[in-house]
Amino acid sequence: MSPGKIIFYVRRSEDITLSYYGYVLEGVIPAFFRGEDALCYSRFINTKCSCSLNCAQEEELLKKIRQENNLASIKELPAGYTARKICDEQVNELVELYRHTFSSYFSPLFDTEYVHNVMLTHVTFYGVFAGDILVSAASGEVDHRNRNSEITDCATLPEHSGKGLLSNLIKLLEMEKEMQAKKIVALYSLARAGSYGMNAPFTGLVISTRGGL
């Protein structure tokens, strides 16, 4: 599978004119480089990813999310659900969740050995459980050199969607506190502007971009 686009993260203080080489500025991640902003430049190999046919609708969706979504509006987890960090012994269950949620993925999340290895090095996975069954998950991928962490690998089984599970997982759990304890300066995520389910949990935390992320 060929990549849809190439992304460069450039320090604001060292901004070079990548636009001369076919790159476009898609967004800014505050404090990405140990407190210094990163400019996100992308070059689209697949030109279909370079523009949206629904810009007006996407802007309205993001406006609606900003208006309605805040910490005070997040409810407690529904009865029967609990949330916690995912441990090594639950790797197989985590991989099965991703296999049931995604038909394909940009990183090898369907490979148990890969998931186990990244858990040992720089990725922490968090999950919501219905009883003893994992039904929703997200991860914090740490860049120790630049002291930032990307919230990624978000997934919820369809039959458990619409319950605010990811919002609870990200905003009301220990993800932020744990990253602060690790001296992480920036906790961020990237999401397609047209996705309500991905943008709502990240209000106040994320940079949303259009295109084929």
C-alpha cells in the first residue's frame, strides 16, 4: 500500500518554505518541540486526500463541537463500565478490538508482537471495559526526545459507541496526569475535521486537520 501523503513537523523558529516543493501547511501543534510549536507541512501523493468537498459542513461540525463539548458536560461512565490502563496480559484482547474495529490501519496494530513491543518502549494503552470485556481503547505514544505525546489508536466497538467512552478515557482518567508525571509538555492528537466521534473527545486537546491522516 503506497502512502497517501508525507508529513513534516517543522519548528516555528526554523520555518522553511516547503510550499515551494509542493507542501501545504495543514496545522500547528502547540509546544510540540519541548515547548516550541510545530508547523505541520504535508505533501499529498494521493491528490484525492488534498482537498475536502465538505469544507462548510466540516467547519459547522467543529463549531458545534466547540460549543457543546466541555469537561463539565462529560458524564460518568455508564453502569457496568470501568476504565483503566491496559496491561501486558491483555495484548491479545486489545489486538482483537482493533481487528473488529478497523479493516486496515496505518500501523501494525493487528500484530500482537508489535503491540507488545511498543508497550514496553513508548506507548501506553488505556481501555474501557464492559464487565471484563474490552470495548474501547486509546493510546498515548510518547516522544521522549521532544517531550510530547500523541493520543492515537482510538477505537470503540460499534455496539458500545455513543456512550462517551473515549471522552471519559481521555479527559476524566489518568492519561493527562500520567503524561504530566513523565514531564510531557504537549499532549495532542490529529483527527479528520469531518469526524464528530473523533473530534468531540479531543476538544481542548487536539489539532484537527483535513486530509487522509
